[in-house]
Amino acid sequence: MARPQRCRRVCCEPQYTCFVPSETRISDQIYLTVDEYEVIRLVDLEKLSHKQCSNIMEISRTTVTEIYEKARYKLANAIVNGKKLEILGGNYRICDEHPHSSCKKICRKKRIHKTFAKDHLLKIAVPYDHGEIFQHFGHTKQFKIYEVLNKKIIRTEIIETLGFGHETMTQLLVDHGIEVLICGCIGNKAQKALEDLNIELYDRFSNKTDEAVQELIEGKL
């Protein structure tokens, strides 16, 4: 008699659940379960080992490997053959937000909920150049900082960076209490530094700074 499948612990459900290729008419679709999505997120995005992933999801390392290989095949099939990819279902439970020995960062679920929490003063920074988003994070000469309270911009400020490089920029963001960065192009090292500092990143945008922040507030970014 087969052992019952152990319920998999996931941080939170995905924000985006459907991906459709634009070039072809959809004739087939692939379903990725939420626990498969979580393994891909932890291993490929968070760069955790299968052992660390197993500790967080509270399943065995061999189970993580099996889920990972199955999920990677589904992703490859969807990308190569132009199939619709949908994330839903699976045997999982949502994290209860209690501290976990293998989770070294501030809870992702709490961070998402906190961003526009009532009465929380949120500070957003955008690399700035004459009203537009400056496209090179590490070389921007100015940041425009927005203070948002209850989904309303209550104050803005333009600050000089007086330097270059991702270390200078990230330290400046920390010094000003920034929680969210909207930017254009940004390197991998800078992304990792922001992640370690728990600064939420929205990148590859080229519109006007005011418009981008307003879209973020309205949940459209």
C-alpha cells in the first residue's frame, strides 16, 4: 500500500497564474501545480539547494528533486512548444508565517501584505532624469522619492546620488528607508543586494516616474 502524499508547505500562492504565448493559437495547455511552482521559485529564483528547499516545504529532499524535475519538464514543454501554462491545484498548505530555520529573509507573504497596509508610510524610489525613469540603476545621478500613505502620494523629493555603482545606490536607498524600487535596467548583483535588503523591485520600466508610481499604487504595475 502506497504511503499518503505529504502536504507541501508553500510561502504563498503565486500572484500570476496564467502565461500564454502571443505568437500562436493555443491548442493545448499545461498545468503546473502550486507546490511545483514553489520548488521552481525556491531553487531557480531564490537559489536554494534541494535540501534547504525540503526543509522549508517540510518534505524529503528526494521528493523535492522529483517535483523539480517534473516542473522543469513542464516549463520546457510550454516554452518550446508554445503551450498555455496555468498554475493551479496541488497538495499544499499556505505558510502560517511563523519563523522558520531555513527561511533567512523577512516573510515574503508579510512583505506583500505590508506594502500598502493601512497607515503604513511607504517610501518608493525611482531613478530619475527629467521626469523619466533613468535606465541604468547604477549610474543614475538622481532618485525621486515618493512617500505614500493609504495609497496616496503625500510627499515627493529628488535627491542626488553623488556616486555610482550598485553598492552606493543600495546604501543610499537604505539610508532613506526605501522599501520599493521602480527602475529600468538593473544588474544581477544589484538585484541580489536589493533582495538581501528586503527592498521590493519592479524593473524594466521606461515610462514617466509619476505614472509608474501611480500604476503601482493602483495595482497595475
